[in-house]
Amino acid sequence: MGTDNCEHLPTIGHGERLSKKQEQAISALLSKPTLDEAAKEVGVNPVTLTRWMKISAFHDAYAAARREVVSHAIASVQNATGEAVETLRAVMRDADAPAGSRVAAAKTVLETAMKGIEQEDIMARLTVLEAERR
């Protein structure tokens, strides 16, 4: 990439908008496996990209974009839970499936149910504590 041309870039303060290149860099950071490849994709020196990552507005925008990607992935996994439960039920009911598979499926269903109850209990307790705090 040659020289680092970031000296002319203004330091971004809190609440300021990112440049188009910086927005592209965030997208590249999310889609490329390395910082070097992300920098190459956007056409900036990796040193520039590293410096941008130290700017709070850029760092915050990148962190928010990463959270959004993870949030979408979690939603996708959650959308598959019904199918997962049906698969477990099918294995549990399949008399031709190996006993170990049926037991593992049953154990998974029971453990997941117990974790769900524990989560509900914790949330109920937290709700009571928050109400008492007010």
C-alpha cells in the first residue's frame, strides 16, 4: 500500500459521522478474515486502518456493527430451535435409532428444559429485586 496517508484525516470527535471510507472499512472488517485484507479491500494502508480503530467514534461504530452481526446470527439460530426440537423428538421416538442416540436426545431435551426453568426463575427474581430497588 505504500505510504500511510492518514495524517490529513481529521480526528473524529464524539458524535461525528464517519467518512465513506471509514464506513467501508467497517464493512470490510466484518467480511474479511484479517485487518490487512480489510485494508486492501478499502484501499487504505493497514496502518491507517489500525489508527482508525483507535478513534473512539470509529471503534464504537465497529463495535455496534459487530454486535448487530452477532444479533442477526443469534436470531437465525433462534429461528431454528423449533426444527432442533423436532429433530430431538424424532430421534427419541425412533425405535430403530441406536439407544445411545435416543438417550442423548432425551438428555438434551431434559437439560434444555431445566435450563429454561432456571432462566425463568432468575428473571423472576431479578424483576422482584428491581421493583424493590425502586
